Amino acid sequence: MKLSRIPVLLAILALVLLIASGPGSRFGWWEFRTGFSMMRWTVYLGLGAGVLALLFLVIPRTRRGNAGTLALGLVLGLAASALPLYGLSQAKSLPMIHDITTDTKRPPEFVAVLPLRANAANPAEYGGPEIAAKQSEAYPDIRTQHLDAAPADAFNKVEQIAHDMGWEIVSADAAAGRLEATDTTFWYGFKDDIVVRVEPEAAGSRIDVRSVSRVGLSDVGKNAKRIRAFIKALGSQPAAD
């Protein structure tokens, strides 16, 4: 085998691991921890391919007649390792929390979803002031919302948004003003549970949302992103404290 092909082969292997890591976890071929391990090896192999390609490019003997192949190995290797490294940097920039709510003092509670979380690594109970403080620092915009609509109309809108966002609705109890649902992440297929609470308020409705991951110490911002998307679709305004 020509030495110039080694970086390309390593980079291709890294890309295969990258592409397979998430779907394999989503479809139950292996545990998500195995998928994370594959992502880690993606970085090792991708960077290794890049370093090896650079080394061969600066050595006249290996560069001669192989510059194009080595450049390909360099580009593919760096591309393969870039996505996991970006994800790691994002994770490190965000707090290690996985339970986000618009109301940290009186977070909406799960009822119908609880049996589905029986074997979940993360509890359904809210973590208290420590979690609230971390959320407030990282996501100060996530607050209780006010909607200029009667509770019944507000609940109908909440249910429609849940459908539009692709959530699997577990319970829609209009009388209690509580909607519970599950959302599945695209790449790894993680299950996150959502509860929306609708309460009457002067001249409208008071709406709170909570989104909790079943596994993982950090959600890498996913729950906050989901709640922000929901609030945007709702077209509401922050409620007065």
C-alpha cells in the first residue's frame, strides 16, 4: 500500500464512525455510550489522518506525485473531527443540566409521562435552587409566558403547536390545563419529555413549559432550544412577575 493512501483511509474510517454513531444508537444497534465512544474515535482518527497527511506533505519523497491524495486525506480528516470537537466545545460552554423550565419556583409536574420514565437515568423531580440558578445564568430569557387568549383557546393552541413540532403527545388534559409529550432527538434518538401548563390569568392565560431529558447530565442546550421554539410558535409575551 502506498503511504499516501493511509491518511485517506484513516479519514474515511473516521467519517464512517461519525455517520454511524448516532443512527446506530437511535435504532438500538448499540447503546448511546458506544455511539459517544465512536465519536471520540472519530476525533482521534480524523486528527491522526490530518497530522499524517501534513507530515507526508512536508517530506519530499512522500509528497512527490501524491500531493492531491495527501491533501484529500488532510481535508477529510479535519472535516471528520470538526463536528465532534464543535459539539464538545458547545457542551463545555453550557451548564451541566438537563431540566429546563419557564418557572423554576413552581415547575410544571409530570403525571402521565411518569410510567414512561420508570427506567430513565434522570429523575422527573425538579433539582431545586441549584439547577434554577444555573438555568437563570445560561438562559435568562426562558420565563413564564402570557397569552392574550382564554385558557381553553390557549390550550388548543398549545396542543396544535405540539403536533406541529412533531412531539408525541402522551396526555392532553384540557380540564387540568396540562399537556404532556415526548420528543425524540434526530441524531441519537434521545427521548426528552415535555409538560406544558396553562392557567387562567387576568385578560388571558399564563403558560409554563418544562423539558427534561431522560438520559445525560448535560442536554447541550437542546431543552432550552426546544422551549424557545415553542414560545416563538406560541407568539406570547413574558408574563409579569
